[in-house]
Amino acid sequence: MHVVYRSDQVKGAVIGIDLGTTNSCVAVMEGKTPKVIENSEGSRTTPSVVAFTADGERLVGMPAKRQAVTNAANTLSATKRLIGRKFEDPEVKKDMQTQSYKIVRASNGDAWVEAHGKMYSPSQIGAFVLMKMKETAEGYLGHNVKNAVITVPAYFNDSQRQASATKDAGQIAGLNVLRVINEPTAAALAYGMDKTDDKIIAVYDLGGGTFDISVLEIQKGVFEVKSTNGDTFLGGEDFDNALVKFLVQEFKREQGIDVTKDNMAMQRLKEAAEKAKIELSSSVQTDINLPYLTMDQSGPKHMTLKLSRSKFEGLVADLIRRTVEPCKKAMQDGEVKRTDIGEVLLVGGMTRMPKVQETVQEIFGKQPSKAVNPDEAVAVGAAIQRWHKVVRLRSARPWRLMKRVVHPELALNSFASMPCALAILRASVCTISNDTAQPSCRSSRICRTSCSSTFGYLPVLAPRKARRVFFVALSFSSWSLQYRILVSPTPKCLLAARLPCSSAYFPMVEPKFNTRPQHTHTACKMAFLSFSLMVVMAIEPPALYT
């Protein structure tokens, strides 16, 4: 499916905002050229840090980051990693061990943060950063800005990536969020804006808090996301934490003092780790000097350490290796070989690390491209998305006509508003021969009662005037749906879906309909919550889905 967006439908300037875990960026189109806007400190990126001082003042960006050492408990950073997470999540527990501020349980069980005794949701903190980006854009343009396109990680799960939460944050910041798009897609737009050749590209996005890998096909102005994979808790923060852990151990070995309970010392170590990490991207060795890190009865204690690039690479080797399998899975899901990929784009500050670039080259068998700025490409792409006279985007895992059933993943919200009917079946195992969609089935039945059993039932819904019949085979994996579409000339044709870990096939035979008009997206959500396997029958052609 594709959706066409035109700039003349929106009045006034439209800014593109990359709301990042560690840094954020804002861009706008000037004529046909994207412009990354510098903030009041003269930097093209702004730290995604919010601090609350003792007198109640709120600081955002570099001013907040500068005072973090003396106000660590009330300086909130990397809160984007908490979006959509419950307080009991293992990732949250892990984050609590490394952050100097308090992570608390909200009334609904979500993970929130606390500063000066007041609780804030991660979305609220994001809204404060968005306000800063809005002010930055207004300072440059000289007038108020209302409209924005905001990006989110492609591999956020359903609760993390809710567009409503992002739009609510934008509204708090005084913005009308026109669209929420995936970060790798935005980076691809920045890359492909002036490209005329058709090709398949991979976007390797290793940012401050999340890792995304997306395979996209650019063809005649259409950007089609073929597959996406990643890790929602892997990024520069984890690289910093690995180095901080090493520095704490070294200091304890040399001085006999454990500084993990000293917020000020830990904040200084974290800042030193981030600085060393950046320097080691261009140098083979760096010095870490932290005078008066702490003190005991004998007096002040200092840290002086030489750190080599090879030592740092050893400390984070496991983190880099965690990006390999998602890349292989993305190629598998997108049905592409690494030889099919014409270019690999690097996005996110961590991709400046030489070892990361070497790993990318090993995975894809080619030197990664440096055609886009890793820190700015996402914001630039977001700005382009609303300016371009016609930008056509096909959603991840496009609706395509296939002879065989395979299993990429589809987020629920891409499926929510389909004008289709749902036919949920419970069927026996059958076999497929000659790699066709014509299985020989021993038995099957249509279930028309309400949701009740482990396998689940759902009423059959259908509009009165069916046009062309499409069958969709679905299986479930955590929060994602795995699917492919097959087209049948007749409702009586047998179609099948295969589970990735099994040779079993589940068919659909001679669907019957109840013609009562009902809304379908609620039923789809019920299905998502209730079923381990289902078959969905769509009544309208896929090209009409939005």
C-alpha cells in the first residue's frame, strides 16, 4: 500500500524533529534544500536532557547537561528508553542500576521518573525536549511554528510506538504533529531525495538508546520498507555504561573505594566515558583524568587512566555482536541477499565507531556508505517527508502477491484501520505440494462465536458488497504479526500459512459471512490479544488500505 502526502495541504512551515535518546535535532526545508537548525548554543544537535533546579527552574539541552554533576538526582536523561515500559520490566530494572535519578512506578504500573519529589512520564520529558526544538526552529525562522513531523524507532513495540503518545507530547509542546514516521525511513528519504536510480538499501541505525535495521527498496520515488528488525534496548547508553563499569572496577582496584553510591562521582565517570568513547572513534588512545573524584579519611582520590581503542572494543564486543543477528533476520524477512543490497547507510552517533563500521562491512559484504550525516539524517528526512511535492511511502512488509507463504513482521497499528472482514478459523493440519497455495485439507471449520478459548474465536464480519477477495495468513510472535498475502480468484480457494518453527500448515476453506455491518479494527485488536494463530480475510483490494 502507499499513501501520498502533498505539502500544499499544510499551511506554514513544517519542521522535522528527530527526538533522540541522547540527542535531538530539528530541520526545515529552505526551497529545495533541507536545513539543520543550530540551537542557541551554536550546536546542530541538542542533548535530550531535562533538569529541574532547586528553585524550580526547568533546564533543557546543554544547560541541563552542564549542571548534571552537581544536580545528578534531578537531571533526567535517556528517558526515551522508558517509553511504554512497565516498572517491572527487566530493562527498567537494569536502567535503575545505571541512572542517577529515580525511576518510579506510576499508578498504571508504567515506569516514570522523579525529580524534586514530582513524578513525570517519559512522554512529558520528551515534550520538554520538543519545546526546546520548537523554540530553536522559531528562533531561526523568525515566526511561530505549529506543524511538525516527528520520528520514532522502527522497532519500538506496540505500546512504545503509539502515535497518540507522540502526538500528545507534541501538543504539550504546542505542535501539531502531522505525521510520526520511522527513523530509518526518514534517513532513507534524506539519502534518496536527489537519487534517480532504483536500488535496495539497508539502514543500520545504532543510536543512543535503540538499534534499528531496515531494508528498503527505492523505486521510482517509492520508498518501500521490506523488513525491519532491531533491539529497543541497545545503543550508546549501553556502550557508556560498559565503560563506566570498567572504570569503577579499576578505581576500586587501585584505590579500594567503591563509588557506585556516590551520584556525583558516577556522573563524572559517565561524562568521562562518553568523552573517551567519542575520542576513540578518531584516536587509538585517550587519557581519562578525573581529579578529586572522591575522598576518604586519607584525603582526595584521583583517577588517571590511559584507555586504548582495542581495550574499549573488547569491553563492548558483546554489544556490537548483538546487532548481527537482527541484520541477518531483516535480510531473511525482506527476502534479500546481501548481494542484492546496493548500499548500506549508517545512522546514529555510534556508527562512527570503527569497530561498528567493520562489523557492518562483515555483515553486508560491502563498505558502508557515508552519504548521510549520522546525527542529522533522520531530522532531515522528517523535514523532506512533508515538503516533497509527492512522497510515496509503502508501509513495512508491503502487501504483495506471493505464490508461497513467508513470514516478515507487521506491527498491529499498521493493520488497525483496514476496511476488511475478519474470518477466524480453527483448522486441522494439511500439507502443501509443489510450493503452491493449493493445500489438500482433511478438515476445517469456521468459528463464529465470541472470544473464549485458548485458541480463540471471533465473529465473522463482512460488508454486504464484497469486491475482490484477499486472504491474509497470520501467525503471532510477541507483539508483532507475521504475515503474507495471497490472492484468490474465488473464496473457495484453499490458502495456507506456515509457522516458522513448524512444518504444519493451517488452511482456510469456503469462508461464510455474516452481513451485519460492524467496525473491524476493534476486532483486529481483540484478535491480537487473544489468538495464537488465525486467518484473516480481507474484502477490499490492498491498494485501498491506509
